Amino acid sequence: MLSLGRGSRDYYLNKTMFTNHLEAYKKYQREVAKLLMEDANKSRDDADLEADLLAMIEFEKEFATIIVPEDDRRNNTRMYNKRRIADLAMLMPQVDWVRFFHIVTPNDLHKLIDNDTEVIICEIEFLRKAARLLDSTDDRIKTNYIMWRIVHSWVKVLDMRFDDIKQDFFRVMTGQQAKSPRWKECAQGPTTMLPLAAGALYIREHFDSTDKKEALEMIANLREAFKELVADNDWMDSATKKVAIEKAEGMINHIGYPDFIKNDTDLDKHYERLDLRSTDSYFDLLRKVLLWSQEKEFLRLTKVFDKYEFEVSPAVVNAFYSPEKNALTFPAGILKPPFFSGMYPKMVNYGAIGAVIGHEITHGFDDQGSQFDKDGNLQNWWNPDSYKGFAKRKECIINQYSSYKVPNTDLTVNGKLTQGENIADNGGVKEAYRAYRKYVKQLGREEPRLPGLQHFSNDQIFFLSYAHFWCGHKKDAAAVQQVLTDEHSPEIFRVIGVLSNLDEFSKAFRCASETGDRRNAA
């Protein structure tokens, strides 16, 4: 219901570093407001408009001070607070919560929603502070802010005048000088809004079932490598090791796509309540899809939780772990070159997609995944001494990454915010390398060296394949935004941070250890 217009609270609270960002935000709001008034044949005195905009931004600044920082929102146990709607009303009495939920949910749910209905409140103290802030804020400011949030969320799909204004704002925020080509935006629309329909078209043209078979084999090998690493470590007790191994064995695999999307009748049934017409404008098409999607999400509350449901677009280039399902998802989009191919040597595949598979497996045991059991329940399964050992190593990762200064900025990586991804990166590469060496042992010989790259050993190619996976360039402004808002470390440190921790990398490249330092010279 309330959210910041510019992402991270740091943009509001740092009074020196982000002055130009704040000015760009004011300009963005001002120019959008003027266009809306122009289209409505309305006019306002510039001074009055400026006063309204400044008051709204001051409200956002106040709001930023009570937002819980993202790096403090990683303890799922602390944030799982089951309360009745009546309790929610006591925390924030300005809202008629039963009426609110009746408005935003489908009619089928209304009979289930009353003051005794249980909800999960993530941040109780935040709601108390937000209630006090709303009480002390003029109604005009609150109304302007809510309307601005609505406009801001739809600007991208208004006409080009609005899009140009938003692009000027993004240029400051991300450093992106030019808009994406129209064809790319058009392609991203259905992939995002109608993921299974777009995914069906994609897999029929671009996905080979043999890739799915090989991916399943790699997942099995990575899972075995993880189990071996757990069994070998010297800081977990045997009971905790047993539970961790059982959790790894119980992980569900979603590979490529859900089978039903290959059948047009089944796919039509999935979208049967979505009424799209050729005469609809793009704006109306988007609005209909959003309403349909929201309704579909809410109606899940009336059904038994299905942890086997494939929920993401098959066409997306990403991978996922769900702690609530204890499930791994590798869409068809990431099982393609340059990340993976059945034609690639195993050293290349294990260094790239193998590290991704290991990354997702390790998410089940990072600072957040470790709070869930093998069935996806939020439950502590750790022996206290074993958890102390985990916490010690977690703190080591936090400190290591917090020491990295982001090039061309005055910022360092937020090791606390990024700890989960950093743990997953480190575990993923370690598991992938172990699985690769096990494959070579079973093969009984080394793979042939890569033509043209014979001067690199196969182990070196494995690590180069991992590093190549993260090659890229980022504008300075985008790097700043990533550090402030993203739980992933900048790509350069996803390589340096991991490889400097691996003795296997040091051995492969014959690195001399840094004097007195546990890290090698990655």
C-alpha cells in the first residue's frame, strides 16, 4: 500500500551522495503532473504545484526513516507474525482492513474474510510507526502521494511523452542513455504478463528434450556433491548433517517447463477467465492481465498448497529456489547457450550451469533457506552448536564481501544484504567443481582440451567458464543502484569473492597464497 518512489531508502536519507537523484525525481514528478493537467485541460499555479510536490517528497523522506532496511529483513522467523485482522486494525486503525481485503480480493474469498481471519504481519513495529506518520500527515499530502504511486506504476504504458520523461529519470538513476528498442519492450510484455503462453511458444521452437535429460543428470550429480560436502565438514553434528542431507534429497526439480503447456486445450483452460479482445488498447490489455493475475493469486488461498506447481516463465533466463516448496526451478531459457548446451564439454557446462545448479541447491541452506525444513515449513532443525558454526562462517562471508569497494563509487558491497547470494555462489562453485571431478573420475580420463585453448588445463577452463558467466559492463549509476537495492553482489565480486576462497582454483592456476591471508590471489 505504501512504497518508496525511488527504491532504496538510502536515496532519501543520504543528504550528500544523492542530491542529483532527488532533483531528477522532483523533475520527473513535476513534468508528469504537468502533462496530466494538460491532457485534462486543467491548469495550476506553478508555485502551488511545486508546494504540493515538495510536501509529497518530504512525506516520502519521513516514510523512508521508518522503513526497515532490506538487510534487516532476512530473518523469516522474526517476520512471521500470525495475527487476526482485528489485531491489524489495532496497529493501524486508519484503515478498515476487512473492507480493504474485500475490495482487493475476488468475491469468492469474501466469505472467508472477517475480523478473525488470520494474516501474516512482517513488520509489526513498522505498522505502528506508519500509523503515527499517517496521523500526523495532511490528507492532501496522503492523497497526492497515493495518486502519484498509481501514476508512477503506469507511466511506462502511457504515450511516448510520458515514456520520454521517465527515461530522463532512469538516465540519472541507472546511467542508461537510450531506451530499449520497441521490439524488445513488446517481446518482454507477454513474457512477463503471460509467462506460460509465451513459454509455450518458446519451448516449441527452441527447447530440446535431451537438454532436459542432461540437466536432470547434472542436478543429481550436484546434489550428490552437496551431500558429500555436508558429510565431510567438521563443524556440524551428525544429527544436523542427517537432516540437511534429507532436505537436499527432498528437493523438487522443475526443469524447462510444465508439461501441460504443450497441450493447447490445457493452456486455454489455464487462461479461461482472462478475456482479451483484439479491440482492446494496450493499456486495457495490461490492466486486464494484471487483474486476472491478481485474482488467480488470491484464489490460491482457497486451494491446497501445490508445491509441485511450475510458477515461472519457461522463457526466462534465470534460476530459482523456493524455500516454501523446497523446490529448484531451471526454466528452458537458461538451459541454452551461452549458459548450457549438450554439445559443450562437461568442463564448460559444469563451470557455468553447474555452478548455477549448485547455487540454487545451496540457497536451501543459506541464511534464509536454513530456516525452512525439507517440507518447506518455517522450523528450526539445527543443533545449537552446529548453528553457531554456521553463524561464524556466515559472518566471515559478510565481512569478506563488505570489504569490497565498488569501482568508480564511494560505496562498498553490503555484505549483510548480499550474504544469501554470496553463500550460494561459494557453495555452488565448490559443488560444481566436485561434481565435475567425480565425472572425470568415472569417465576414467580427462576430457580432450579445447581446440585453440590447449594452453589452459581443463580445471582452468572450468573456472574460466564460471568467470565468463558473469562477464558484463555496468554504468556507474546502475552499480550504485545495485549496491543499494540488490541482494546480489556486483558481478566482479561474484567471481573474485568466490575464487579467492577456493583452494581448488589456487591449485589450478598455481597461485601463490597471500602472506598471512586465507585467500588466494584470484
